[in-house]
Amino acid sequence: MSEENVKDPKDLNGDGKVTLGEQVQYYAGKAGEKVEKAIEDAKAVAKEELQDAKELYGKVSAKAKEEFTEASEKVKEGYAKAADKAKATYDKVAEKMKKA
């Protein structure tokens, strides 16, 4: 194949000559393509990272809920013990008051 038949991709108007303006347009277009590719790649990474963050948030939320439930149960148990002890103390004092 002869080199004369190969069209230069920078010859945007197809006249066989590549002007400085055509070179600038060509490379600007290539740069634009690379920017679009980089944006698409960044979107894909961001989407993946967001999914990972959602999963981590779900795990942390579940663990926090579990810890809160355990703490609530301990508080309830402590409150019940304190109430029982207060009642026992009250009953002892009331019994002593009756005797006195």
C-alpha cells in the first residue's frame, strides 16, 4: 500500500494538508476523549467506593444497634436490681419502725 493513499487523521478537512489549526483541533479532541475516559473511570471507582461505604455503614450500624441493645438490657437489669434492693431496704426499715 502506498503512503500517498494513507490519510492523516489530523487532516480534518481532507485537503491533504495538516495545518496548525487542524493539529490543535485534533489533539484537543484526543485530550477531550482522554478526559471523558478519566471521568468515566472516576465515576466507576466512586460508585464502587460508595457501595463499599454503604456495606461498611450497614455493618457498623448493625454492630452499634447490637451494642445499644446489650447496654439497654444491662441498664434494665441494673435498674431492676437497684429497685429490688431499695424495696428490701424499705421493707427492713418499715419492719424496724413497726417494732419500735
